[in-house]
Amino acid sequence: MSKSESRALLLDNDHLDISTSDLEKDGFSSGYDSALEVSDTETSQLEKPQQTYLTCDHQTCDSESEDEATEVMSYKSTSALCEHLKYIVSMPELCDVTFLVGPTKVPVHGVKAILGTRSRVLYQLILNQQHKKNAERSAFKKLRKSHSKSQVVIEVNKYEPEDFRMLMQFVHCGTVDIGVQNVAGLLCGAYQFGLDDLRSACWDFVRRSLDNFHGEDNAHALMASAFRYNQHKSTRKLVSKINKSLLEMDHKIKETTQNISNVSTKTTKLSTTV
């Protein structure tokens, strides 16, 4: 194909530092063939390119932006998402992290991406375990690719299997049922893995349990739950809270008994006087 150059000025006051031939020498191309010559009329049109601007009245723009803002609707459907996440955690084939909990090594499964996002402590724990596994594999020269390479196995010794499973459910789904039997384990996990929202929920449950009508019975049940986690430092706060509540209950009982005794004594004196 023949080649021709046009020496017409594209813009009146602009200077092009690099010519077309220089660009082609450097390996750059405009993407268009220059076989056709440019006429004078076309050159005059190129000299003054037309630029169009979108204009809008301030009142019109403001009214349009307000209309758009009122038409926005936020919709959330978290219940179905939680159920799906619970299903994923219950399927080992869909998970890439396995916790072996307790002396019997009960497997509790999780998803690495969710665990690392929800807790910085869990992220570091998983990362350290991966580095350890890679170092062991390199030492024994087992570099074959397999499914187990992406699977992370972590041993957890200081938790009850069911309590740790409920803890992992909260990490993945954001929901958990707190009771007097598992609140100690959930509270310890909240402190250890930096789950501030779960920690606040556990303390709120403890306060409500101790302040209701069955406070004394709940206190003894909470104490039994706390004794199963006496190796955790955070359990000391729970035991201190329960002991303080029991002392207050005992003090109230003594005051009530004393008041009843005083009332009966006054009644006896009145009857004797009459």
C-alpha cells in the first residue's frame, strides 16, 4: 500500500514533538493506514475541532440528584446467607481449614478466607501453620502437588468441641446461640481471637442471667461452665463476676431475713402490749 504524508497543521498553536514517522520508527502506530490523502476542506475541519460540553441548570441538576437519591432502595437478605454458610462449614469438601479440637481430636471445619477476614489472630494462626507445613515439605522434599497441600490442619486443645464449633459458626455466619453451658467457651474464644462483638454479647448474657429471678441457679451453672475453662486467663474475670454476684445475693438474703425477723419481733411486742 502506498504511503503519503500530510504537512498540514492540525492545530494553529500546537506543536507536535514527535512526527508520525518517528513514532513508527519507535514501534508505535496510530492504528490507521495513511494511504488516503487529506483534502484542504478536511484539513480546515481538523484545524478547529468541535468540543461539546454537557451543561445543566443548577436547579435542574439538584432536582435530578434528589430524585435519584429518593429512588435508591437498600435490600438485605442475611438469613438465607447464614444458612448457606452453615451448610458450607458442615461440608469438609467445601472447606480448606480443619481444627482438631480437644483430646479426642474432633474435626471442626472452616473456610480460610472467612477466618482470615474475620479475625487477625486466626489469620496469623493459619499463616504460621502454612509456613510450617511448607518448611516440613521442603525438608522431606515432598513437593508433589496434591489436594492436601491447600488443606490446613490446626490442633486446638483448650476448648470443648461443641463450644469451638459454635465459635466457628459465629465467625462464619455472625450468629450463635449463647447459653449457660457454652458462654464460658464462647467468651474465652472471643478474647483469644479478638471478636469484640461476641465478647460484648457474652457479657450481656452473663449480666442478664445473674440479674433475673433464677439468678442463683444460673450463677452455679455459669460457675460449672467456667471451671471447664480454668486454663484460660479470661475465665478469671467470669469467675470473679459470678462470685461477686453470689455475695450480693447472699447479702440480700441476709437483709431480707433480718427484716422479716425484725417485723416478727415488733409484731410479738405489739401483741404482748395489747
